[in-house]
Amino acid sequence: MSGPVTPAPPRAYEDILVARGEGRATITIDRPDRLNALRTQTLDELCHAFEAAVLDEGVGVIVFTGAGDRAFCVGGDVRDPTRTSTEKRRQAALFMRLAETIRTSGKPVIVRVRGYCIGAGNELNIVSDLTISGASGVFGQAGTRLGWAPTLWTAQILARMAGEKRAREVVYMSRRYPADEAVRLGLANVVVPDEELDAEVDRWCEQILRRSPEGLRLAKLGLNAGTDFARQSILASGEMHILNHLFGPEPQEGLIAFRERRLTDWRRFRRGEGPEPADD
């Protein structure tokens, strides 16, 4: 019989902050100058921190947030993109590992949002258990603006949260939704004034920590079951699709347009002629 699993040893972090105490671990993406965008190192550190918190028997709830007041996370760092197939595969694997850890941790994960929760940041929000947003919260996907698509988790879960029609709207249109609309879409549980956000997060954590740890673990397992059926094969196909697609011409055009601060011209990727419609 194998011995007990122990938490990963401590390590120094550059892109994140971790605090533990009173039954809770708070994991903060600490790149406010980049709106807490994710690079490979960020994902690697988040994986380590979440895995350590999951295995720490003194932690009953995990709070996931971003530094500063402008963003929880705006997704991948498109100003510092991956450039090689090896790095792209590593980044995709780390994202999958992080999402899997959050999803299967057995401990409630609360996302605390101020400002933007966009793209891969919103995907991490979707796989987490609960979301408390300040009034400044802005939610949404960005993939179709840049020639990408959220195939790894959002496509599998969002329709159950928001309904088929609204999920397709969120993904296809890449619109941004204020916090109160995010609550109606199922992307957040509650919205409070920004100045009350920390107190509200504290209240939810305190209530969770008064509940049975094993009961919470079993409840999370049961609630996940409906969307986790056949999940591995679906996610694997999504991972392969997006890895192949990221080297294609459309994402390249999307990134160039983003850096040049212009609307993306998708006309050459479609049949027929005519001006590109305005992006509203």
C-alpha cells in the first residue's frame, strides 16, 4: 500500500501570491500591470499552489483572485505569446492541469472578481465552484475576436450554466457582460459594491468552513457528475483541435490586429466580397 500523499514543497513564486490561515487559502494572480494575464510561468505556479492547497488538510476553502482593482484575469498574455509548438503544448497542458485540479479538488473554490474576467480568465471562473463579483466585474469570452475558440472547458460546461442559446451568444459574439448580467447568465453568484467585496467573500468562506468537509467533497463530486460524463475524451479532442488551430492564419491575424490596435479583417478568410461589418 502506498503512503499518504503530502503537499508539494514550498517554492518561491514570481507571478502569484499565496496566503493561508483560518481554514482558507487565497491564491492571487499578481500581474496587475498585465491585467493578470496568464503566461506559461503563471500557469505553472498556479498549478503548484492549487495542488498544495488541495492536499493541505488545514485548508477547507480556496479563494482565487487577481491583484489590483482592474482585473481578475484577462486570459492569455497576447503581448507575450507562446511561439513554439513545444511551448504551446506545455501551456495547454498546464491550463488543463489547473482546470482539472480546480474541478476535482473536493474543496470549494471561490473566485473573487474585480474588473475584467475575460477569455481564459472566465474559463477558470467557469470551472470554479462559486463566484463573488464586485460591481466593477466584467465577464465574457474573447476567442472569436482573435481567431480562437474556448474549446477546453467553457464549451462543455457553459450551456448547462446559462442555457444553450445564451451560451452560444457568449461564445460566438465575444460580448462583455457587466456583473449583474453575469449573475443572470450563471457566471457569478452574487454582485456587491466593490468596497464590500472582501467582507462578502469572508462571509461565504466562514459559512463554508462551518459545513462538513466530507459532505462538501461528496456534494462537489455529485454536482460535477452531470458535466463530467465522457469529459476526458471531449477535452482531449478540444485540446488537439486548439493546438493545431493556434498555428493557423486566423489566430495570427487576430494577434497582429490586436497589437496594431485595429479591428481584425476577416474578409480574406471568407468567400465572397464586401466590407467587414463594424464590431459592436
